[in-house]
Amino acid sequence: MRFSVCLEVFLLFYISFFGVRCWKLSSDNTETISQSIKSIRDEVLGVSKFQALIKDVAKLESISFDSQATAVKVARSISAKFKNRATAVLRLQKEVADGFTAQKWSQWQKCCKIPNPGPSDPKIDPQALCSIESSTATESHKTPNENFLKVAQENKDRYPGLKWQYFGSEHGVFTHYPASYISSCNTTYDNRFRPWYVQASTPKPKDVIIAIDKSGSMLTNNRIGAAV
């Protein structure tokens, strides 16, 4: 089944990529288009012959599942993930706002100054933050304090799926958790030009599209369960 599904997916990709070729054959005659697709499938990709070969040597098992129940389960899981991450961000936001209001900051080691980890050493330090300063950074001392680090650590424990937590200031200083080594201090990185910063500084309504693969390959190795 896996080989069959892979071929079908590849076929769809091939057709999508070379769709103009099929369209030029006839924009009105669907039968012509259908025959062209079958020709590509059988003569170019050899799908039918390969599927026949797999059918002879492989044991296929048909598995059915409740698609509606699965869709509801996936929707709830995705909703929970969004809510958890939103909660984590709001907790960080509060600590940044409180720190800047009280003018309480902490100076963190620059990421480029962290000792170069060896081959067997971890490349991150979950006990600290580190910062990257733009070449045009101003007021570089205004970085999140110890409370930001504490909340970031709590977020990581509460939501294990979180990888990086960071704050980019209007002064051009990027502070992130966990601290991780970068090879050079002469970087052109400036958080103020990153898409996430630009989008946050110019908020507007956005559409979110969630695509869920429900092909046969998702039935193997409990992939649907893992995705949910």
C-alpha cells in the first residue's frame, strides 16, 4: 500500500508540475485530458505495471476509520496547540512589559561569546539566555531580566513541544532561550527586519489555512495518531 500511495502522490505532483502541458492539449475536452493523464501515469511513470508487481509480492490490508471523528479529534488537538502557544507567548509578553516598566533588565552573554561546544557537548544551555546585537543596535542594555528566563523555563516544562522562545526589541537586540552558540559576532542579523517582527509591528487580520493529509499513507505506523 505504501508504494502505491507514494506513486499516486508522485503522479499528482508530476501532473501539477506539468499541468500546462495537459491543458494545452484541450481546454474543453475533458476526455482528452483524462487520456493524457492516463498516458503519463502508465507510459511515463509505469504506475500500473509497478502496482501490479507490488500486488503480486506484497500483502495489502484494507483499514477503515471514522473520518469525521478523526477530523474532530485533529481540530481539537490543533486548537489546543494554538492555545498553549498563545498562552506561552502572553506569559513572556507580561514579563517583558513588567521589566521594561520597572526598568529592570539583565545583561546576558552574547551568543557569539558562549564557549564553542565540543563534538560531544550540548550546543544549548537551558539555564540561560543569550543575545545577538545588530550592528546598529541602540540601548543594548535593555534586555529581558531573570523573570523572563524563569517563565521561558516554565513554558518549556509545561509545553514540551516548544523549541525556541525569544524577544526582539525595537533597539535591535535579539534575546532568546535556550542560549545557543553562534560562530561569529560579526553578524548581519537584525531582528527588526525579520518577518515575524515586521508582521507583529504592523498587525492586520490574516487568514490561516490548515492542510491535513488524509491519504492512505497516513494509516501506516499510526501517522494519523502522531499528527493529532
